[in-house]
Amino acid sequence: MGCPKCGGTGFVDRGGVLEICSCRYEGVNLQKYLNIPPRFVEAEFENYVPVSPSQKVAFEACLHYAHTFEPKEGKGLSLVGPPQMGKTHLVVAILKTIYREKRIRGLFFDTKDLLYKLQSYANTEKYHKLMNLLLNAPLLVLDDLGSERLSDWRIEVLSYIISHRYNFLKSTLITTNYPLLKQSEEEVARALEERLSPAVVGKIHQMNEVLYLMQS
């Protein structure tokens, strides 16, 4: 039996404008569709519990970002702070909320795992398919960026991805566990430059608002 809203066509006529019917999204496995790790499949804004003042500020900023997201603006967020502050939880909640409210598909990647895959896929069709997703997804999460010193090849690949997304107004969400006891964006930039290139960090800070999550 066809959908009562669209009659099985998948589209609804809204005064002469065709919109995708909600039935086309029902039953979507968000974990697979958004590439969310199993550990964070239950992460939602509703079950995030901010404790410190900076966590509360970051929570409100992430919630606002998700509800007001405009893909053509190319704006993103960088969540900075030590482990166990809920940074990954928040970016996953953003991905889910934006998909549910705006039907915009974002993709989650652990940066270390992503770079390993790209290197292992080099000179294959898998490399080009994955790179196309990384360059053109309207919303991309790079989780745990800068957690290790990178080879020149990996820095070059990251620089290419971030530069392309910067130039074409593609929004990027970044988390970093780099142990920062910093108070300014300039200090954060210098710390990240120890692991990444100044060019990469410069574009990130032009693209993204920085949110600090600290224990106190």
C-alpha cells in the first residue's frame, strides 16, 4: 500500500513545489548512514549532561548550530579540550539533529582511522570514492584531529581536504583532544601547528568557531 502523503511517489506537492516525502527517511539506520561509531550511536542532545560552565556553553552553542544550520554558509565548529568532556557526543548529536530536521546527510570520521584508510586505498577506486565524500559532503566531522604527529603525506592529504572544503563553503566539525590549557584562539592555533601545518590550522580557524570544554 502506498504512502498516504505521497501516494508512493516519494514526493509531496507543496503549492507547486515538490518536496521529498518523509516516508523516504523512515527506517534509515543513522549509525550506518552518518557513519557513526557504535559507541556513540545513542548520543543525543537530550542525554548529554554538561557539568562545567564551559561544557554548558558548548552544549548551547552546538544546539543552536544544529537548529540553525545553513549548508551554503560553510560555517563549522571546533571543539577543543581534554578527553572525557563529551566533544564526540556533541558532534554526533549535531549530525543526527541536522539530518532529522533538514534531511542533510553529514558524515563522521575518526581522523586517524580515516587517514589510515586513505593511505591503504591509494591508487584504487576506493580512494577516489572516499575522497569525493570527504570533499563534497555538506557536513563532515573530523574527530580527534591532531592526536598524533603526522607524516608529510598525511598532512598534505588533510590540507587538501580542508582547503577544498574551505574554498567551496563546506561545513566541517572538528574535535581535538590535544591537552590545551589555553585561553585564546592564537594559542590553540600555535599548539595545533605542532602537529599540523600552519596553513591547515589557519583555514580551520577561519572556517570554525572554537568552543572550549574544560573540567572547571
